[in-house]
Amino acid sequence: IANMAERLARQRCKQEGVTLLDQTVVMRAFRITKSRHSLFALERHFRFEFSTVGDVRYQGDIIFRGKRFVSISLQPFKSNSDIDPGLH
């Protein structure tokens, strides 16, 4: 699951045009939860960090329930187009 989480983080960062930092995704939490197909499933929460303009670190989260991918989310971030071109 950890390898799949890292692959998903890398793909999402590429889609958004941001840089995955430290090339790592870490599991930050897990819990037992209800599953659609069985009574219980292990829900895993992974976290990664990314950057857009190089000076600010943002967080992303990935959730798996059992072996099934549930969601991926990125903290709101500034893109290169948000920077005022008059400042350079």
C-alpha cells in the first residue's frame, strides 16, 4: 500500500505541476473502520509534502480503506501564476 501511495502522490504532483518533496510518503495514522464488503477494514492515512515555488512546503493526504484507494487531497497552494510578475 505504501508503494501505491507514493506512486499516487507522484502522479498527482505531476498533474498539478508541483514538486514532491523528499520523495517520500509516510503513514501518519491508521484505524479500524467499517467496510462496504466486510465488517471491518484498516483505514490508512498517508502524508506527503510538495512545493510550487520552492520556498513553502504544503501537505497532501492520501487515504486507503483496506487495499482500496479512497481519496487524495492537496492543501491549497500558490502556483507560479499567482506570483505578481511586477515583483521580479
